[in-house]
Amino acid sequence: MSGEKLGVCLGFPPFHAEPFLDRLRSLPGVKPILLPIDPGGDWATISPAEPFAEPPPWGLSVAEERRTALASAHVIVTLHVPENLLEWAPGLRWIQGAGAGMEQFATAGARRHNVLVTNASGVSSASMAEWVVGRLLQVWKRFREADDYQRTHVFERSYGASVKGKTVGIVGLGAIGCAVSDRMRAFGCRILGLKRTAGPGITSPYADSLFAPHQLHEMLGQCDAVVVAAPAAPETHHLIDKAALDAMPQHAILVNVARGSLVDEFALAEAMRSKSIQAAVLDVFDPEPLDAASPLWDLPGVYLSAHSSVSVDCYMEDLFEFFFENLQSYLKNEPLQNVLDLDALGFE
């Protein structure tokens, strides 16, 4: 770029705040570029899993400003992404995702040969793992039943089950899966891990036993709880389907904090109706928001939340620090954190 400043496009609206901009301006050779949104534009409740037409619904009044910003971008940090990304941002060289999921960039036309892609995996892993633990305890300790007794003024005992000795299967040993493993081991649980690279002689400090993708059903059959924490990719679409649910013990709990596309929601609803598994804890859906007519809302044993397993009290600051450190490394031509395997994620 020979003297030209590095255009860092801030497509994640919280980073438009002055404290974040001041930090970026402190870096020599960096030019912060705001990707604007409409005043009061609703972007936070919209799922980023699919690319949007440019301008998106939350940027209609600033369409020209957005086009100019994207045209000047060499780096973009964002959650949502426009269709045909490289047509809007032909100089783009690095995408820093503002979350762990990155499938939207693969379908937006980012090419593995000329764009570096990193995600924010690990930034939210601790709080998400805490959420998983809380939900599992809620089911095993029967907190929902105890609350119901309180509401109806019934003095009824609601003894729960012991957590120690239970087997927890983790589908995807990334940052979230490893954080879940650490916390469940503190309760005395046995951890099984499904990992794409598992094979003979491969071990992990986060699992007592590792399983390859073709061994999914073998692993599921041993689990008291299954935590889905793998990335969305063509090969993980409906990974948890009817056959996978049938492989789980009747007392098992399914937890999904990955992407909704990993679980066949129709098959899951049928499994819950027939009580072939004990409980389903879902924070993500396909599509989002979950349709108000979905049977999952009312089925006994289903625990729903609106893609909110991450705690946001410190998230923006933590995410910015992660990006800022990566940006400093990029300026020095040093290796970045969380560089993704674009072949595995289906990038062309």
C-alpha cells in the first residue's frame, strides 16, 4: 500500500464510540472508517448468519456513506456482512469477525485466496460456558419445578440429581467447548469430545476420550448431556438429526449454543414429544427469531432463550481489546490470533 493508511472499517456499531476510535487513532498508519447505520437502526436483534443486501434494513438512509466506507476498507471488523462483499470492498484483505460464527462470510463471497479471516472465538467462551453450566444445573437440580411449587404455594420436595460422575459430550472442542469442559470437570464429570481432527494417537487435555465425526452416535450413546459448540459448516448442517437424537439415552440433555443449523428442529420437536430425551436447552435457532408458531415454545422439557448465552456486561471492551491486539500484530506482519481454516468452513 506504499504509504497509504490502512483503512479499518468498523462495521460493528458499538465500536463507533469515541473511546474505541481514540485507541485506533493512536496507531500510526491506521485510518478508522465508520460503517454508518440509521439513527436508532435495529441491527442487534437481527441474526448475522446470512449476508444482507447492501444497504441493510438498518442502513437505508446512509446507503451512499456505507458504499464509500466499504470501498475504502482494507480491514473490516463486523458481525453482519453484505452480499457480494468483495464487490463493495475490493481492497479488503482481512475480516475480523465480531463473534465466533463465520458462515456468513463464506456465503458473502469472501475468497480464501485473498482474504484473511479471524473470529472472536474465546472472547465470550467463559460467560457462555457459565450459561451452559447454569442450564444443566437447572435441569439436573429441578430448579424449574421448585419455582413452580413456590408460585403455587405448594410445599413439595424437588430433589435433584448429582452432577458428579455424569458424562458430558462436547460437540466441538473450540474455545467454548474447552471452557465448558473445564467447568464441568470441576463438578467431577467425565468429558467426551467430538473433534474434526480426532484420530489414532490424538489426545486433548479437555477430553477424557476423543471421537471423530463418524463416531458421533457412538459418543452420544454414552452421554448424560450433550453440548453442541461446533461451527456452522456444510458438514455440520443438521448434525443433530433424528438418528443422532435416537442414539442419545432417554435421560440425556441436549444443549445448543453453536448455531441453529446444527440441530434439526423438526426432529428435535418430535423427540421431545415422544420423550426420547429428557430436555433440550436451546439458545440458537434456524432461522432466527424463532417463529412464534414453533412447537418448541410449549413442549415440556424445552428451555429456550433468544441467542443470549453470552454475558454482555464486559463483552464489548473484551472484544475490542482482542481486535486491537490482532490489529497491532497485523501492522507488524506478525501472526494473528484465531485465523480460520477457510477450506473447512466452505470458503471458495
